[in-house]
Amino acid sequence: MTRTALIIGGGPAGLMAADILSAAGCAVTVAEAKPSVGRKFLMAGKSGLNLTKDEPTDTFASRYFEANPHLAPMLCAFGPVQVRDWATALGQEVFTGSTGRVFPRAMKASPLLRAWLAQLVTAGVTIHTKWRWTGWDGPACTFDTPTGMTRLIPDITVLAMGGASWARLGSDGHWAHILAANGIPTALFRPSNAALSVPWSAPMARQFGQPVKQVRLTTGKDTVMGECVITAKGLEGGAIYALSRPLRDGAALMMDLMPDWTAQRIATRLSRPRGKTSLSNHLRKSLNLPPAKLALLQEFARPFPADPPDLTPLIKALPITHTGPRPLDEAISTAGGLPWSALTPELMLKSRAGTYACGEMLDWEAPTGGYLITACLATARHAAQSALASSG
Ligand SMILES: Cc1cc2nc3c(=O)[nH]c(=O)nc-3n(C[C@H](O)[C@H](O)[C@H](O)COP(=O)(O)OP(=O)(O)OC[C@H]3O[C@@H](n4cnc5c(N)ncnc54)[C@H](O)[C@@H]3O)c2cc1C
């Protein structure tokens, strides 16, 4: 008899689970709360859709912090090489950028999502949109749908409802309340890859939108070289995201504005006579400081010391006063969610046989760089393949 599989959530994790289960002959239904699937995936495509990173699997898996032991076997089975092959098989040529990040040549998600959905429809997958999972009623999954409450009793259920950021795209984290009501506690959601709130003074408004290139950011023992952008709300961009974990725990942030220059070289330049030149102009001319960096120095190093070389320690370690990460909903991804302790190694809920979970709803986090989508796909494959194996 044909096995029935229900996938709840139509993001990349849910669609990958649907793919595996339908290819194995299951009658698959995807239930998606929003009017269309893959909304966050499409949003990820707006910045080019960084699918994965071209690096050895061991290095790749080491980027998932405490979740590494859980995820490493899944990433070994479906890691950077397999993600490239998968996208290529869907007709999407991919390329590797200078930093090793892998993107579809189209630099967006819509062609890939279209091809993927066409493949799923051909495989007989039924996709119901505007179906919001509301919980369990005995063996049944219950849904709010446009035609009222609906119940389904599948052989296999895969939960793939995402994390708890960008709620307008569907991943509102509300599922955590449903699980809690069923005795499955979740780890607190926390912003990951999040921008930083900085209470700027009024003059900083001139810098909003300006990139701050080639800086070294330090929080305690964590150091990142990279760039960020000054926004009306604070600082965002790769280097800030990479320090999300310590920053959300309240770590102080230091910025080296000239990481390629030694303190000695900066001090020597600043010792040059400046005549009647203002200190700002002296800084700009002798150090070639771009306006955004000069503005940061003025924001956080005022009042300037009388003797210019005394500014050197601040140029090398400028304390950035911040009030922590931007709110959870603005984060690119979320830490927390369904804890590993609630799951078997097959990603089945210990308290509910036949129900599996995958994607960003699991308790892991990783930096940007393609690690997020890759782990969503890898956990979805693992959950779906485990479900097939155990349901015979
Ligand atoms: C701006 C931005 C850029 C990003 N760029 C990248 C990138 O370049 N590379 C990368 O690796 N990652 C990127 N990410 C992260 C990546 O998009 C996510 O990690 C990924 O989409 C998570 O996949 P998922 O399937 O687990 O969850 P989601 O994609 O969040 O999908 C979950 C789905 O479940 C549905 N759902 C939720 N609750 C219910 C319910 N009760 N009933 C039914 N359906 C429900 C939601 O509507 C949603 O469609 C980016 C994220 C953002 C916000």
C-alpha cells in the first residue's frame, strides 16, 4: 500500500523532504500556512542566494558550534558538493565566488524554486497553501484552511516550519507554543546573524547607508576581519553577523579602523606637524581615513585628546557603544528551537513516533555563507530517509 507523508512547512527543508519522500513512492502532501511556498528562500535570493560554501566537509561542519556532532554526519551525506549537484540537476548553473561562497549563476532563487516545484508536481506532490497547522488531535494533524478545520492522519509527518524571524514570510515560530502544549519544550529563540542596535547621535545620519570597509571587529576572544554598513538603526553586514553570538550575550565591541597599519605607523603619521589644519582634516589627510571611519571616530572617541598621536589606541580599538542585537524578527536566522534532546538521531520526535523535524526549526545556528540553506537541506534529507527506512 502507498505510504502517505505530510510535510508541514514549504521552505527549502520541507520541499527537500517532499522531494525525497515522493521519489520513494510516497503520496506526499505539503501544508503551507502562507499563500505560497518558499517565501524566505526567495528573500534569500535577493542577495544572490548563497547556497553553500566550497570547503572540505570537516571545515564546513565545524561552523555549526555545539550542533556540530549532530549535524556532521548529515552534512557528510549532503554537504557542499551535493548541494551544488542538486542545484545543477535542477538546471541551475552554479559558480563559486572569490570567498568560496557558491551561488546560482542567476543570482536569485526564483528559477531554482520554479524548477523544484515543477519536479515536485511531476512527482505527484500535492501542495496546499493557506493551510496552517494548529496541532494534533490524537493521531491527526489539524489545520486551519480556507474551507475550515481539516484533519490528516499520514503514515509519516515531517515538521519543517522554520525558525522565528521574518515572521511576515511565514516563519513566526508559533509552532513552539504548539509543541510546548504537547509537552515538548523548545530552546529559547535568539537572534543569529543579526544586525546591532547603536544609538547614534544626530550627525551620524549623514553616514546612513555608508559601508565601513576593511575593519577588524573584536568581542573578547572573537575577532573578525571584514566590513559592515552604518544604518539608521546601527551596524549590519557580514562582520557584525559573524559576532552575533557574543554580541547578543552583551559583549563589548571594539573596532580596529586600520587593521593593516601598526599602531607605531599610525602614531608616526599623526605626529607630523599639522599647522592650522583641524584635527579631523589632519586625521583624514595623514591616515587617508574615509568619511565613514572618521565619523565613527568622532562618534566614539570624543573628546579627542589634545595630542593627535594619543588617538592611536582608539583608532586600533574603538569601543562601539551598542545596545545589543536588533530584534529577533529582523535576524537572518535564529538560534534555539527544537532541542536535540527531544529528537532521536533519526530526527524523529521522541514523544511522537512517525513525526520528524528538520531545517531551521531545529536548535542549531551557523554563520552566513551558505551554511544555513545547506543544513536545512541536509537535515530534511536525513529526516525523510530515516522516515522511509523506519516505515518499511
Ligand atoms: C534576508 C535573508 C537572507 C538569507 N540569505 C541566505 C543565504 O544567502 N544563504 C543561506 O544559506 N541562508 C540564507 N538565509 C536563511 C535561509 O533562508 C533560512 O535558513 C531557510 O529558509 C530556512 O529554511 P526552512 O525550510 O527551515 O524554513 P523557512 O524557509 O522559514 O520555511 C518554513 C515554512 O514553514 C511555514 N510555516 C510556519 N508555520 C507553519 C504552520 N503552523 N503551518 C504551516 N506552515 C507553516 C512558513 O510559512 C514557511 O514557508 C537568509 C534569510 C533571510 C531572512
